[in-house]
Amino acid sequence: MKKKSLKLSNLYLLLVFFLLYAPILYLIFYSFNEGGTMNEFTGFTWEHYGAVFEDTRLIRIALDTLRIALLSSLFATTIGTLGAIGIYFVRKYKAQQALLSMNNILLVSPDVIIGASFLILFTVVGFRLGFLSVLLSHIAFSIPIVVLMVLPKLQEMNDAMITAARDLGANSWQVLTKIILPSITPGILAGFFMAFTYSLDDFAVTFFVTGNGFSTLSVEIYSRARQGVSLEINALSTLLFLVALFLVIGYYFIQRNQQSKKLLTKNQARVVSTR
Amino acid sequence: MNRQARKYFFIPYTLWLGFFVFIPMALIVYQSFFNIQGEFTLENFITYFTSSTYLSMTLNSIVFALLITVFTFLISYPTAYFLTQAKNKQLWLLLLILPTWINILLKAYAFIGLLSQDGSINEFLAFVGIGRQQLLFTNLSFLFVATYIEIPFMILPIFNAIDEISPSYISASKDLGANQWETFRRIIFPLSMSGVRSGVQAVFIPSLSLFMLTRLIGGNRVITLGTAIEQHFLVTQNWGMGSTIGVVLIVAMFITMRITREKKKGRHKE
């Protein structure tokens, strides 16, 4: 009896697993289709991959997307880490909770609201829409995630080490670089990773603040998908799928090198649940 | 670190809080009081609350978001539960979460192919004798794809909640003579409610504001609050009305969070 119900549950898991992956595999499968549609597989070809690499506009947009992701996650990680340290050292419980709720506003706000409000902000200030407005927006919505990834590591840190360092004559800079940063490095790396993927995946916010001249992959895929099916997008999605896979495997290894694996998955839950 | 240095390190973060959290939120509220001619007025709110178009759009959007949340829950809860029982559960979990790292646009695009007139699902329907149907650009396709996209976001918090339940509760329940169903109904389900709450939060609020899917998959038949905001900002350029709907969406967000809030257990006494 027990054995049978166990099998049924595995079957259910497999079914959900299949459903979640089917559309992705479907895209990848047809990226090799000679026929040019997503219906009938007529023969194998690499031609669509060739098309992706010859499409200079697409390549430029891909490089821009990568540049935005790297720069925004670097800035967001720096500001977010310093922010987390700041929040950690606020000793009043109430004030700390208040800061954390403010930190989480952008995480719980729908993308449309963030996009629209940033658009108003840039317009009011008279900031031209383009690369910089997208970069600033990505930095802005990535900061809270970094804070949430770094904060638990700070709470695990042994405060006595800071006191000891100060007693031995370390200045603030030395305390920061020699004590605090080394003990929270895994959190910083996780934060960087999250910020990077947030930036790569974002569509809605970018769509609002991108203006005419500048585009990221998400926005470009959107405008091409509106015109219908083109297997070049399939080839592109296969490449992006590989990038995502690579990133997740990398992240998994960062996570594995820590003792407190459980904690990080918990964080992910909070992160995802407050998306 | 001394107080002085700490303050300097904190400056960039505070600047961010000011310029990218508070000012934008204030601006969207401020903007909602301006009509399309740029006059300061309550017109937008009056239009919104008296127009049957806006009100029925809002109701529609809420109904759709509710349906998406319910369907997502129905599929995710058993998944999360079975996942906690599985061998190698961490690996399974990772695999089920992996699709969330794939760009949402690509998933939507995959469904354009799958659901199209000559797509694989129609091929299948024709094969089993049901015949081809209009699948893309219907309410049903929108519901289906939105549910697909939200499933992992519901699985994760529920999984964590169930996984945290101490096994001794379950043994105790069995020792006292409860069968599997009773144990589930009286122990596991109530204790997993915190996960369900965060799952609902994670799915319901974004579902109210989906705008890309309504266009690519729903063919503009479904108008959510998000679609309306995007239309007003980027198409009709009526930012005042867009902001008004934005304010409504923010209020809806707070109400949702209030309803799904964790009940205070009185652990953090002050």
C-alpha cells in the first residue's frame, strides 16, 4: 500500500517536471528545424544559429544586455552590501525592522509600478532615456535583493571579532576589509548572482525606461515575438537556456561550499516569495 | 567600526532609498492628481470610480488573478508535498525551480508556437479526433500560460514550510492513531499555511499586473491592471490616469499583503 502511493507521487512529480520543461525543450528542438516553422520538423540544420551570429543588431543588443547586467550587479552589490552592514549595525530593533520594510518595498512592488514610477522620475528630472536610465533602474531594483542575501551572513558573523580587532587598534577601514567582508563573502556572491539574473531577466521595468535608441534582449524578443515565429529566436533561446543553466550550476557550487546550505535555500524562498 | 565611518558607508544606500524608493512612489501618487491637460484635479479618480469600463476591468483583473492563484495552488501543493517525501529532494527542488531562471519572454514565445493554429497541441487535438481549436489569444490560453509561469513560485515557499515541520509531530500523530489523511489534514496542512500565504502573495500580486502575457498570449482580450497602466503610460500618454490605476494597484497590493500576513505569534516582544 505504502509502496504504491509512493510510486504515484513520483509519477505526479514527473508529470509536473515534464510540463515545466516541455515548452523549453520544444523551443530548443525546433531551433534545429530546417523548415522554418515551429510545427513540422523537416530536417536538421545549424542555419538559425548562424543567423543569430550574423545578426549584428542582435549581437549588439546581447552585448548591451550583458554590459547592463554586469555593471548593474556590480554597483548593486556594492551599495547593497554597505546598506546591509548599515542596517545590521542599527541596534534598535524597531528601527531595523522599519529599514528592512523600506528595503523590501521594491521587491514586493509589481514591475509595472516600478517601471512607471521610474519613468516619471526620469522625465521629471529631465534625464534622457537610454543606456544610463536602464542601468540606473537595474541597479535600483537589484539593491534590495543583495541586502537580503548579505544580511543573514552578517547575523552569523561573530561580533567579538570586531571588538577584538578594534581593541588591537584596527581602524574602521581595516575592520571592514579584514573582518566583515571576508566573513560575509558567500552572501555577497549570492547577492551578486541574484542581481545579475534579475537584470538579465527583467522585461517590464526596462520596457518602460528604455526609450527609443536602446534595447535589451527581453525587449527585443518581445517586439520580435509580436511579429510571429522566427526560428532565430529559438536558436537564441537555446543559447540563453545554456547561459541560465551554467549560472545555476555555478550558483549551486557556490552554495555547496558553505556549511549552511539550508539557510541559503530558505533565503531563496524569501527572495522568490517577495519577488 | 565607529559611528562616523559607519555613516559614510551608509550614504549610498540611503541615497538609493530616497531617490529610487520614496521619490518614485511619491511621484506616482502625485501624478495621479493630474489630468491629461496637466491640471491638478481629482478627475482621474472620479473617472475611475464612476466608469463601468474601469471598474469591470478591475474586477476582471482580480478574478483572473484569483483563478491563476487557485490553479497554481492546486498544482503546486501536491508537488511540494510529494517533493518533501522524495529521495534527493534538494536536487528535485533545484530542477523544478530552474525554469524560473529562464527569461519569461522565451517561455511566452514557446507557447505562441505550441498553441498556434498549426501548433503541436492542435496537431494532437486533431489526432485524437477533437479537431483544431482556436487556442492562442483566448482567455483560457492566458490562464494556462500564466499558471505555468507562476507554478515554481508557489512550490518553493510551500515546500520550505512542509519541510520545516518537525517529524516528531507526524510520529506523534501516528502514535495517537491518526491515519495518513488525518495526519495530513490536522497536522501538515495547518502547519504549512505560512508557506501557502507567501505563495499566494508571490503569485497573486504579479498576476494582477502581468501585461506582456496579456498581449502575446491573451491577444489583448484580457486587460489586467498592469496592461491598463502600460497602455496609459506608453500608448495613450495619459500618465495621470495610468498613475491613478497604479495607485489602485498599490492599494490592492497592500490589501493582499495584509490578508496573507503571518499572524503575530508574540515572539518579538518589545
